[in-house]
Amino acid sequence: MVARAREDLLAAGLAVFDREGFEGATVAAIRSGARASNGSFFHFFGSKKELAGTLFLELLQHYHAAVVAAVDPSLSARDGIGRLIRTHLEWVVNNRREARYLFEISRSEWTETVRDAQRTQNSRLAEGIERWRAPLIARGELLPMPSTVFFSQIIGPAQIFCRAWLSGRDRSDPRHQADLLIACAIRALVAPEPVQKTESLP
């Protein structure tokens, strides 16, 4: 029952933040959406900012879990890149409200309070991807680069389409760009195959 009340407040917070933005959201509106008392709200969260930070971390964990689950050491470089990009696009489209919160609504003044926890989650994401990526680098199939650069090449271009869709500037489903995004990422990240030397004729 206690856990349910907390989850209801987080769900209501997500709905209110999505509708009103962070500045426009009020504790009263969140309590109303969760059908929670003032005492219940402050039992779990010290402020709207604290709820916002907690929600950010929980959604980030949900997103990271989906990304890490997309790859395993058995995948080739090309297949892994394709899985990562398609997973990101699918997660954004299938979790539009959550994605808007993570990528459009989150604000530096309150995410700073959860920065250490965010770094920990980011490290776990990097470790999950490295279990697939490191052997491919060692075999010369992927170009060596810092994990942050690698991930930016995977997600950065896709985010251009996702942000336009999340904000309503573009109504085109970002998944329609998956093949193009994958092809570009492969060119940027996969090591070129060595050129076969031909024997010169006598």
C-alpha cells in the first residue's frame, strides 16, 4: 500500500509535468492526480524538485535497462549498432511521455541534486554496452574510441529526429529513419575491412 502510494505520486507527477512543464506543475496538482493527502506527499518527497529528481532517475533506469538488454556479446558490430539505434527509437515512441520528461522537460537546477546517482546509472549503462563492444574493438571490428563518443554517435543523430517528434515540430515517426541512421553509424563506428592485395602479374 505504501509503495503504491509512492508510485501513484510519481505517475501523477509525470502526467502533470508533461502537461504543465516543471515550472507550471504544483504539488497540489500532483496530489490531486494521485488522490494523495498533503501529508502523504511530504512523507515521500520533500518538495516538487525532489519528486522530479526521483522520477528522472527511475525513468532513466527504465531507459538504460532497455538499451543494455538490446545487446549481448554474441552480436556482430553491425547487428549491435542496429539493435541499439532501433531500441532507442522504439523506447522513445512507445514511452512518449517518459521520453519527453527525460529529454525535453528535465532541468539542470533539479537534476544537479541527483547528479551522483545519475553518474552511477550512466556507468552501469557503459559497462553493459562494453560487454558487447570491448571484444569487437579487440578483434578490430569496431573503431577504438571512448565509450561516451561511441554512444553519442549511436544516440546523438537519432535524438535530432526524436526531439522534433517529442516537441511536435515534426509528426513523422522517428523510427522511419532507422535504416538511414544505422547506415551512418556503421560508417562512423565499424572498422573498414582491409583491402585485399592482388598479386602483380609477371
